[in-house]
Amino acid sequence: MEINWNDIYAAVWRQRKQHLRPVISMDPVSLSSLIGIERQKVALETNTRNFMAGRPANNALLWGARGTGKSSLIKAILNEFKSEGLRLIEVFKNDLHNLPDIVDEIRDLPQRFIIYCDDFSFEENEHTYIALKTVLDGSIELPPENVILYATSNRRHLIPEYMKDNLDTRLVDGEIHYSDSIEDKLSLSDRFGLWLSFYQPDMDGYLKIVDSYFPDIAGSRTRLHEEAKLFSMERGSRSGRTAKQFYNQYVLNSS
């Protein structure tokens, strides 16, 4: 199905039907609503602004703890720049072999595209990421200048690392020479010029996120904070996702 990118801001690749499905109901998350990740926001916004202006920009890997705002930041970036011609295509990890064909369909369009891959990690001996080389590095044809890749992952190096991988690492003339297996694993993440790390906030940071969901509560927030702390301890997490889940639960119990 052909998409009118003048009116559609995002699409998702559907493997079974072999087409892009337009996203009609978009997440309205904004950059200002994301609390506690100011450094990451500034870095990705600057990178995207350079990309939109045709200046040098890097493919970005957002990695770190679950629920800390990696995916939300990318969606907020789209909302920030969509009026300037930015578009987003989400491709799931198992569908990456379709990436060269997807890119061929958009490389000559006037809009600029983020290829978005969520939960971007691979198991040992999994090689579906090979198709990325065409987009990240090009082949005999240069990669399209209107396409950039933003990916999220819980792993910094995308592929699991094992102690056995270090057995062939050696020291030569004072320099470390990694084993072939480690070099192969590092080479994938090295193709992302911008690495942004995400960590769970401390308790004060978590409560600031909680407060952002309750702007209309006046006076003391002691009881709210105590309930939010208990909620986070029960789940073993203080992430932004936990704060949103607490908000949902709080509203449900109050209705």
C-alpha cells in the first residue's frame, strides 16, 4: 500500500503482508514531558536537528535499563520535528532483512526518515543484523542521505558477551588485540556514532517523574510519595515506566 507521507508521519513494517502500515493514532509524548534524561534529550535533539538540516549526523544507539525513556525519547523527537518533514518507520528485529527494500522506497522522497528498531539486540549466532550494513555503511551505493537509524537496546554491545570470548585476546607490543569473536560483536555497535546511556533514577528522581503525572495535587504530597515508593519497591524498579504504571493504578483506585 502506498503511503502519502505528506499526511502520514509514521508507519510500521508488516512482514506477513509485506507492506508499510500507516500509524494513525500516534503517541503524543513531548520532549518537555520526559523527566530526568536532560542530557540524552539534548544530544538526540541536536543530532536530529543536524540531520534535518542536511548536516553530518550519527546513527544513534539508546541503551540501558528497561523503562527509562529510550523509546519515548525517539517518539518525542518525531513529534518535535514532524512539522519540518521528519517521518519514522518502525522495523522489528526479525524483519531487518527487508530493510534494503524499505529504504529503496524512500531514498528519493523529500522527507527525512528515522528507521526505528526497538529492543535491538541479538542472540549468539544470530545474523539478521547483516542487512543493516546497507543502511549504515552502504554497499557499492552510498547510504541514502535522508535516512538515519535510531535503535534502543538493553545491551550496550547488542550481542551477549561471554568470558570465553576473551580467551583469544592477546597483548602485542603493549596493545590489546581482541579475539575475532569480540571484534565481530563490537563492530555492530561501533556503527552507531551516537551512544546514549540510560539508567534508573534515584528515589528523588523517580518521585519527580511521579509528580509530573499529578500536576493538580495541591499541598502535601507525602501520602502520594509513600504510595509511589511502595509501588516501586513491589516491582523492584524506579523507572519512568514504573511511575506511569503507578499513576494508572492510582487513578484506577481513586475512581
